Amino acid sequence: MKLTLSRAKELLSTTTTASHLIVHATNVRGCMEAFARHFGQTPEEIEHWGAVGFLHDYDYERLPEEHLKHTESELLAEGVDAADIRAIMSHGWSIVNDIKPTTDLEKSLYCADELSGIVWATALMRPTGISDLEPKSVVKKFKDKKFAAGCNRDIIRLGTELVGLDLPTAIAICIDGMKPYAGETGLLPKS
């Protein structure tokens, strides 16, 4: 059975308590929902893609040095669909494993993981948050290697290539997906 958002939240709550990781999971969920819309998915699939995005760092807080090393066996034991596990595993391609993203869902997750971080960091610095954030502002920050230095620019470039989009378009999709969750991720306008 495909992963649902409620099941993804239930599973992540058993391994993850750090607020920054919950914010990241929420941001990636939003990006994944927006990518699903971009790729013409049904409302049911949009939720499914969001669920996969929400759960993608299932083991990170507990095992940061062994990220994705035990995820497959643990999620199989929890009854998560093998295709969803493969999608989660594929976001570690060229970083911690050799599971290359091949489906639109997998490619989108690979793209969204790092890209959501730089979009979030850019929006966080602005008095208006993400409400009126333009892709060009994120592109400018992307070019500054000292800004959000933990966001791997090479992975972001590779991710945009995988989904077949230029950087500004991929950023626009992520901004669109992250806006509905601004209250949960600290990106509302500062009053």
C-alpha cells in the first residue's frame, strides 16, 4: 500500500524530535506536492508524493553518520511499500548510495531535498518571509557559496537536471509548494 501522509507522520514521530528536521521534512513535503502538481499527478498522488517527502530523512536524527544504511530494512518491517522505500533511498544517490533516481517522484525528491534548504534559508532572512519571494532572489543567494553553505550546489544542479528544469523554474515550484506551510516552518511575514 502506498504511503499516506498520516502514516509518514506517525513513522517520523518515532525517530525524529529535532524541530529543524521537522521543518525540513515539512519543506520537502511541500516541494514534493508542488512537483507532483507540475508532473500532472492526481490529488491522491500529490498527497502520496508529499508523504514520501515528509518521511525521506526517517533515520537521520538517530543515525546521521549512517543515513539511509538501515532505512530499507526498518521501513520494510513497518510495512512501507517497496517502491516508496526505493524513492526514499534514491535521495542519497551519489552521496551515500548508488540508487539512482529514475521515476519523476524519485527525481523530484532528489531535487527538493537540497533545494528546499536554500529556498527556506533565503525566505527566513526576509521580513516578508516566503510570501513574495521571487526565484531570482534565491538564484542570487545560490551563487553566494557562503550563504546556506550546507546546501550542496552540485546536488541542486544535478537535481534540476534530473527533473528536466532550469534552476529558476525548480525554485519557483519549491516556493509554491512551501508557501502553504509557512506557519509551520517560520516563513510567515514578520510583523
